[in-house]
Amino acid sequence: MELRRTRRTLCALALTAAAALVPATGSLAQSPPTAAGPCDRPVRPASQMAVEPCDTPARIIDKAAHTVPTKGQLAWQQREVTAFTHFGMNTFTNREWGSGAEDEKLFDVFDLSGRSRIDADQWMRAYKAAGAEQVMLTAKHHDGFVLYPSRYTPHSVAASPGRPDVVGAYVKAARRAGLKVGIYLSPSDGAELPHAWHAQWVEEIRRKQQEGEPLSLPERVALEDGDRAPRGLGRFGNGSKATERTIPTLVPGDDRAAAVRSGRLPVFHVRADDYDAYYLNQVYELFTQYGPLDELWLDGANPWTDSGITQKYDVAQWFRLIHRLSPDTVVFAGPQGARWVGNEKGIARETEWSVTPSAEDPWTVLAGGLPNDSTDPDIGSRAKLLAPTTKYLQWYPAEADVSLRPGWFHHPGERPKTPDRLMDLYEKSVGRNASLLLNVPPARDGRIAAEDVASLTAFGTAVRETYGRDLRAAGAGPWTFDRIGLAEDIRHGQRVERFSVRARAGGTWTTLARGTTIGHRRILALGQPVTADAVRVTVEESRGPSRQAPVTLHRSRDAGS
């Protein structure tokens, strides 16, 4: 399925004619040199590589050693903490999961004087206090309610009191604060469930309830909303055929018409069904109205499959359009993007590889072709790389998501995690070659709660005090430390497979720690402080020559001064 830009570019075609070479009389023409086969060429650094049938195990490992991040991925991994903002219809209905049948007027962010209660600048101050360098907003969650006035759905803030453009306010506040910006646009959409199917489904849920059968979360919220129909246009899983579509699909009175006609805005021709066209149009709105976007967060949720309706996402087409609009955007669950760490606890593996195998071309599937939705304990070992199912290698770093509170949306009565718990998560995510995605949900009053701000601030202060300086920078001599920082220069790939750390005290060398992967960053937490005058890292196994940053030494606040 081809996606083409209609903006024309002029290309000069040079035509050359090859003259026949006639050998001299009595001699034979020399055969031209045979072109190198796919397994004879040198392995060059790339963010994605195909595994050829002729590749030997040694060549596959060499390819893994030369798999490197894209420009966007490298910048993304250097932004170690991202603040996630779950704010939307669920904030006002006190739900974790909406049905898509909620009245848009329930989303009311204005006070009695007509002033918006949303204080996005306060959100950014709280996020920066925690050390976040990027923020990400749920522009659309699974209920389908959209936090900007989209042209393509009736279920958005355009139908809410005051028509608040929450996405616009959020992006502007983030940029004022010097933060990078990401957007979460849920592929699943309860507001777009077909109405006739939905009515039958609710009756089936009532039957299950009467017979005492357990109900899923989507079933429970649908039942709570009774006979209210989904607020959208019935496009999710409606069985429509893929036809030629133009993105953006202009609507009556569209304010972009002149820019499209003049070529100031790009145009794409695609083949898509009703829902894919809707989703692509919203992606286009977000990138062209609020971009540049540093991360686009999406997932493969299809929550109504077991109830008889599903939407087959044409993700290859999504990825192509996103890449054309913004080639450096990191797409969560997308190619040349980032992957789920495999849990929602904010904890990465002890062995966390940024280079992972895939049985399919990552540009054609969600979640990079990894099995079991990235939850396997082993993601990128040699055994995984050399498995017969491996067809591609890719740079695909982990993102460890967790919420400050028990829920993803704000609920009165819940309490935030303590600063000590957040520090522990930081060391087990950022300190294990992953990015920490920390959700901090604002309340209905449009602000992040004071107790949340206090916890975030104390956490950020602890990180800066512990890891903001290297004890060795104070000069030569013995140092007392209980944290060791290691790092590879991932511009050249991730290669270390096993290492040990030794320290010298009184002329005697003692092994302090052993580990497997290092990657962008590895933090080793010691059981108690150690005093030493030298520290040495020994790489015991590697996929190739490793490039390491200098070792850093730190002392946690718990260890005393």
C-alpha cells in the first residue's frame, strides 16, 4: 500500500548509453568482477538491519554490535525522565477507563468567573522539579475524548464548556519551560464503536451480570453508562473497505484549504478504511498544528476483541505518514522508536538490551515484532539474536512507565509514592538502561496536588544531590561511595555483555559488583559505603570493542555525609 506526497518535485533524469566493448581478435573478454553478496559486504552501522539467510552466527552478532540509535533515539535516551500527564474525561468522571458515551459537557475546566482552572505552567514547574526533561499528554485516551478541537469527531473539547484547547495550552507551557513534548493518541476509541453493535453488546453485558458472570473493565463502564450511545461516528471496527483517501481530509470551511492548495501544507494520498482515515487525520492535525513532537505514544490496545469487534490497524501506513511529517520523532511501539519495558511498575530488567531481534519488519507491526508484548524476561541475548525466527535487528530502547499514584488518572483519596520509592525506581529504570516515564496526573481543579509536588521536588533534589556530581571530581585520593555509575557511548552501539567492578583499598583489590548490560547508563547500588583510592571496570564479555564513559562515584543521602 503506497503513501505518496502530491507536492511535486522536479527531478532531472540523466540518460546514459553503454557502448559495447569488442575484444581484440584472438583474445577473450575478461569477465567483470562479481558483485559482493549480502553476506560479503562489510557491516555498516544502522538502526535496523536485516538478517540474511547466509549470515553466520558471528556476522549476526557483529550486526548487533553495529546496530545504533537514530538521531531522534539518541536524543530521546539522553532525556532520562519524561513526565506523563493523564488528564481528560476520566479526571471528571473519577474513572480509569471511559466508555466513550460520556457527555462532553462533563469536561468543564472553567470556574464561575469563566476563567480556566488549568494551570499548565504549574504542571511544568512540578515536572521540572522532579528532573523531567520531556513531558507527554494524553491527547486521546481509550474513551476517544479528544483534548483539542479536532475537525474529525464530535467527541472533543469543541463540545465542552468554553472549547478549551488543552493540547495547545500544554504544548505552549512545556516550551516556555524548556521541555520537550510528546503526545499520546490512543488507537483504540470507545466513542467510535458502531451504535447498533454497542446496543446489542450492552444487552449481552446485562445478561452476563444477571447470571453472575464476571465483567471486564470495558464491560463495567459500558454498563454504568446504560443505554447512552457512543458519542462518535461508529468508525471503529465497522467493516468499511479501504478506499483512496486524501490526508488531510478537508472539512467544510476548513481553515487549512489555502495552505493545502499552495503547498505550504503537505498532502498525502492513502488507501484507508473509515477508522484509519480518522486516525491519520488526527495524527496530521497534531503534527502540523502542535509540532514538532519529540515522541508519539501509541499502543496496540484493542479492548473489545473478546466481545466481537476489532479494528485492524494499518500501522505501516501510520508509520510512513509520521516519518514523512517528522522523521526524528520517536514513536513508542513503532519502528526506530521505543518499546514498553514489559510492566507498569517502572522497573527495567537487570539485563536490558537496546538492540532487539524481530521476526517481522518493524515498519509493518506494532511493538517492533517482539513476542508477548515485550514482557519476556529475555529480550536481546545472543540466544534471542541467533534464533531461527530472527529476521531483523533494531535499536529499540526500553521505556519504563509507572504512575506516581495508584491510578493513572487523579482520584481523590489516593496518595503519591514517597521520594525514597521514586529514587528506587529511578535507579531501577534509568540506572538499568531505560527511560523513566513517570505519570503525574493533575486533579479536577486543574492543578497537581501539593502532596504530589512535595514528593516530586524531594525526589528531584535527591537525584541531583546524589548523581549531579562525581565524587572523583573533587580530586585524587580515597573516596567513600555507595553508588557506581557506568555508561557506554551508545552512538557506537551497545556491546558489553558481562562486566565486573573492583576497588582498591590499602593496596588490595576487591570485587564490588558484577553485571551484564551497561548501555546508556548503569547504576550499581552497593549494600554499604566503600572507601577506595581506585576503581576498575573489567569487561569480561562483549559483542565487539566497547566504548565506555569514565566511571563515576556517588554517595546516596541515606549513606550519610
